[in-house]
Amino acid sequence: MLVDSILNHYPKEKDYVIEILLDVQKEKEDNFISQEEVKKIAYYLDTTESHVCSVLSFYTLLSTKPRGKNIIQVCKDVPCYVRDDFNLLKTVKDFLGVNFNETTTDRIFTLETTACIGCCDEAPVMRINDRVYKNLTKDKAIKILKEYRGNDY
Ligand code: FES
């Protein structure tokens, strides 16, 4: 099973809980951590499920709900907001046809918002999975989304 093979790569130390959670989530098509996986991780690390859940709920990169293949996170903090003269979140929402915290019907994208991701001097910014896109314009954002979707329309 997936979670077992990932756990076997880590020492049985609580300090690795974040790395394990990120690895498990990354390998799953639906991009989330299930309650069953929380139990297995807690057992392996000899810690409590509530400890694993507290880490899981703290990081916006992690989710307890099934999501799309690609996670889009639009930064909503003040520097991005101030420099966003075209409304990045609305541009992405309109392109995908979903609201934030929703997944497209083809399950290719889930749209989320995030706090500052440390690129304020190159705002506005969005992250898709592990990659950060900076200095976005409306055209640039749409071009990036089309590339992920794999077609032009
Ligand atoms: S405020 Fe958006 S990256 Fe810092």
C-alpha cells in the first residue's frame, strides 16, 4: 500500500510528520490525506492521531478533503492584493468555472486561496502544486492555466 511504502523510507521519529504527509499527499491523484492514512502515520511514528491531525490542519498545502489533480492557490495577502490590478482570483475562477475551495468537474483543478508565500516583491502571485508563478498579468495567468489543462479554448 502507498502509505506503507512511503513510511518505510522514514525513521520512526515524530520530526518527520510533515515530510511524510507531503509525500503521501503528493502521490495521490486526489491530493488529500485520509483518516486511515492519519492512523497509519501516527502508529508508525508512535504518536497520537491528534498530533498528526494538528500538523495536517496547520499547513495550507495539506488537505483532509479530496481535491483535484492540480492545486491552485492564489495569494490573498495585502501586497498581492495591492498590486493585483486585474483581479487574479476572479480571472482564475472565471477560467475554471469554480469558486474557491471547489474542484472542477474534470477533477483537474482545485482552487484555493493562501496567505503570503514569500514573493511579495513579485506580486501578484499564485502557486500551482509546488511551483510559484510571479508578476502575473491576466494574459499570463490564463496562458499558464491553459498549459496545465493541456488545450486551448
Ligand atoms: S503577499 Fe502575496 S506573496 Fe506575499
